[in-house]
Amino acid sequence: MDEFTWKMSVPAEHMRNVFGEYDSYIKKIEKELSVTIVNRDEGIKITGREQDVNQARGVLESLIALSGRGNTIQEQNVDYTLEMSYEHREDALVEMDGEMICHTVNGKPVKPKTLGQKQYVDAIRDHMITFGLGPAGTGKTYLAMAMAITAFKNDEVGRIILTRPAIEAGEKLGFLPGDLQSKVDPYLRPLYDALYQIMGAESFAKNMEKGLIEVAPLAYMRGRTLDNAYIILDEAQNTTPAQMKMFLTRIGFGSKVIVTGDASQKDLSPDTLSGLDVALRVLHKVEDIAFCELTSRDVVRHPLVQKIVKAYEAYEARTAASGKHTVQPKTGYNRGRSSKR
């Protein structure tokens, strides 16, 4: 088969960013697309089958454009751009780059990094209640926290309420050492971590002391009406149906709710229904509720995490087909997109 060659220029100031340390990003593109990329004084030369060369060119052009907007190219950016190039959407990251939510206390921009994350953020903006579903590392909780803090700072809500079930202890924390706060903190630590990173420890402590930010186990929500608040329920797959109903009926006027969960990581006993699974079936026709599922392609942690998630998905699919293990029940929401039901 005849080889095809394409020459293109890369601005010198973006060369190192796009190529990666020791040309690691270029080597990844070469391996994935079966092309050869050579750096020359006048630019770079891509050689291979014409289709592969054109695909590699699209990936490189997108990475150059992303670098030109002031971004530090990371391996996850390269992996995602390569994956999207098979759908002729290699420019997805560039299109989303202006979708700013907020900045962390260190000035790092917080924004969606995949199309699935963008759909999730859009669903949160447009709906009163949003269910964010998907595997670990897809940014469900972090993006929800960023949206809540942004709304709080813009005076769109008067307070932030964060909650999750302490299911490992069966909501009975008495056997743990320390006072009440010490008993609860281990289960809420991921929420604290996100708050510290986005808001800063000092600002968080001041607002916590004023009662404007509340972090508490789900059991403490009973009997309350939550008005003018941004409410996030994390790890919702570990709620019972009764707990989920209790939580959703706490919502008052002027509030917005985000429910996050991963149906593949339940800590409930085998004979206990998940409140998340039941809610997805019960509420799928209720207006102003969005269901948004993130998938392995939306994982934005270390690239190895994405490989682990994919490996488990493949394993679960094989065992489901062979009937050797009990699989999670179907939930009935659309994969990879948000929907208003």
C-alpha cells in the first residue's frame, strides 16, 4: 500500500507541550494510529496510510489549538482526543475549553474535560434535580461541588449542604472512637477534600462556622426542609429506597439538588435494594429531573484508572453473558447523555 506524507508546522513555543516529555505523546499517537511522525526544522512530517495520516493530523491540530489557549497538555487530553478522533470529534476539547465553572484556591481552572462531563454540567444548570451516574474518576462529585460553590459565591443560593450515607457503619457510628464529628468525618472526607481544593480551608472554615456550609451524614437530613440551598447527595448507590425518598422530599423552594452515584460499587447487603436504582425507575418521567451517565471515556484521573474501569466493564459483561454471577439491575436511563424525563 502506498505511503502518504503530510507536512505541518508546529509553533516552537508549543512544541514541547504537544510532544510531551521525551516525545511521549507523539509516540502514543504513532502507536495508536500506525503512523510515523518525524520532527524536522521546518515542522513535522507524518507518514502512513492516508486515512491514518489525516486522523493523526487532526489530533495534532487539536492539541496545538488546545496548547495555544494556554492549556498544559496532559496524557488524558491526548488519550481523549485520540478516542474522539474515531468519531471525527477530535476538536471536542477545544470546543469545551471556554466552558469555565470556577477556579480553585490555587487559580487552577475547573471545567469539563469530556463531552460527558459537559452534558453533566449543562444538565445541572438546566434542571432542579440532576442524577450524575458513572464509575470512579469521572468527576461526578468534584464538578457538582464546583457548581455548588460557584452558585454560593454568586449569591444564587444561601448555603451548601453536602451529605452521603455512612453505610459501612450502617448509619450507627457509636462503636467508632472520638466525639460525634470524629465518628462522621471519615465518611465525609472526600467532600471535605473537594471543598478545600476549590474554596480553600480558611474560607470553608468560616462558612462552616456560620452554618452556611453543612457536611453531614444522610441520616441527619430527616425531618428538615432545605430551602435556598445547593444540596449534593454523594454515593447515592448506598442509600436504601426509604432514605432516598426521605432525602428527595426534603427539597424546599429555591434549592437545587445533585445526586451522584456508581451502581457498580454498592456497599449494601445483597438482599437490600439500592435507593438509587429505585429512584431511577420511579422518577424517569418526572419533569425537571435530568439523568446523566458518565462512562469510562469520561474518566479524568490517571490513564491507568480508565484502563481499570474498562477492564472491569469487560469482565462484568463476560460474566453477565455466561450467567456465572449476579449482575446489577438495569436502571433504564440513557448511557452517555443527560435527558429530561
